[in-house]
Amino acid sequence: MAESLLAGIQRQQIEIAVGELLLSSDHYMQTSIVERIRHLIAHADATLDITRFSDMAREELVEMGLLPPTWITGEEHDASEQ
């Protein structure tokens, strides 16, 4: 299923929040940003294509436990295409 316009906007919001997380040095701000990312993912459109996240965002989401570790390398995505 193709990613909807809404899902594309939501993906961009998640990527921006991940960027904010990387720039923040305050523990309380980081905690707040992580909760915002969790909320964005929990309420994202069903067509959100997680394979379209940037490598940086994908790595951070895996580190936070929001994506399985196989998504760093894209192994799971590559296997599903064959």
C-alpha cells in the first residue's frame, strides 16, 4: 500500500523530533521528546512506511526500542521484496 499524504507528513514530524532529540543535551527535554515520538508513532496513519525513514532516524528509533534491530540494516525490508 502506498504511503498517504498524511502518513508522509507524520513521518516528517517523527524525523524532525528525532533530530531535536539528537540536538538536545538536557535529560528532561530528551525524555519529553522521546514521549512525543512514541505518541506520534502510536497515532500514525496505517500507511506510514517505516522503510522511508532516514538512516539516522531509523538508528535512533531502533535504539529507543521503537523499531526492531533488523531495520537498521534493512534486512527485513530486503527479504520482503524478494
